[in-house]
Amino acid sequence: MSYDANNIFAKILRGEIPCNKVYEDTHVLAFHDIAPAAPVHVLVIPKNAYSSFADFADTADASAIGSFFESVQNVVQHLGLQDFRLITNNGEHAGQSVQHFHVHILGGKPMGALLPE
């Protein structure tokens, strides 16, 4: 899948669409999801253009990958979460709805099974 520079997260990064920002550093922007699936539901997006996790893993260098996940940990700490779920969807059949790599941080309640039984 190719990167669409007009996806909603790209527009948020450019300041064209507002967000409820939680955290920002040189590598990521983190903000509250507009349709939360848990009491805490924050999206973490890299500031560079990657269409999916596969694109990120295939094209980002090791330093960028490490910096991204270090930033994700910083967001978790900023949120004060001890127990949380980290989710990323890769591709349409996995439920990826925005073609910009992103991680969901979900917490604030018992999360139960990963998938419905």
C-alpha cells in the first residue's frame, strides 16, 4: 500500500486538523482517539510518512524504529499506565483504517481476552 499524504493523520501532523494532544517529541505525536474503545485510548504516530507497520519495519532504520518505541514507552509513562494493551493493525483485513502507521495504547480498565471467544 502506498502512502497517502492526505490521510487524516498526515493532516493532523500538518496542523490542518486539530487533535487532543497527549505527548509530542521529535519522533512522535500522541493524541486521544476520537472514538475511544477504553477509558484510556491514545494513538501514537510517527512524524514520518509510513503507510503501515510493514512499511515502517521495512523502510525505517534501526535507530528510527528504536526511537519510535522509546517514545511509545514515554507516552505510557506520561499516561501513568501500569497495565495496558498495545495494538497496531497492518492492512485492510486486519482493520487498519488510516494508511499511516500508528499504535493504539488502550488501558484504564481490565481488557479481557485479546480476541472474543
